[in-house]
Amino acid sequence: MNIEQFREFCLSFEQSVEGMPFNAFFKNSKAILVFYAGKKMFCLFDIDSFDRITIRCAAERIEQLKERYAAIEKPINLSHKSWISIKFDTDMPDGKILLMVKDSYHLAIASMTKKERQYFQK
């Protein structure tokens, strides 16, 4: 999977936008690209390395995924209870990774208030 195809996939979701909000925070965070559903993050990665992504994940699935896939790692600087990192080119197929990004997008929407969710189709 290349970075442009992945970026286009993330932007294909309804009202998905991208940004680089961490430019001023950390020395090594200038290249972190974040995708949002509304104002909620659902995916991020380092554009310089593009060797892994970090996404939302249902808490009850995290341990099962870690047991099944070596590609699943702890997220950097995000809650280990609701976020995971997925390393590319390991034992998780690209199709599964894309499905998990889609799930992450839906988890971001589910975490919104009812008022925020009204702008997204059901």
C-alpha cells in the first residue's frame, strides 16, 4: 500500500478531512498527518516513514487483535485502551487494515454528541 492510495482512502469517508495539528508540539511530530471525522481523529501516521498507522479500536477487540497479529502494537502518545498502531508489511493483510480504518472512522462518529452526529449520514 502506498501513502497516496492510503490518503485517498481515508479522505473518501464522508466529511473526512486531514491536518497536521502537532507541528508546534513535539520535535518529531512535524510529519504526523491526522485524519478526522468532523473534529474527531480516526487515523494518523508519520508521512516521512509511513510504516504504521494509529487508529481507534473498540477496547474489547484490542487483546484479541494483539494475540492474532504481530502487526498490532501499542499506540504512541494515545490511550492504549482505545487506540492501536498497525505496522505495515507484517502479518495483517492490507484489506484487513483498510477495514479497521473504516471501523475507526465509525468509532469516531459514535464518540460524537448527537448534535455532531447529525451531520453524518446514517
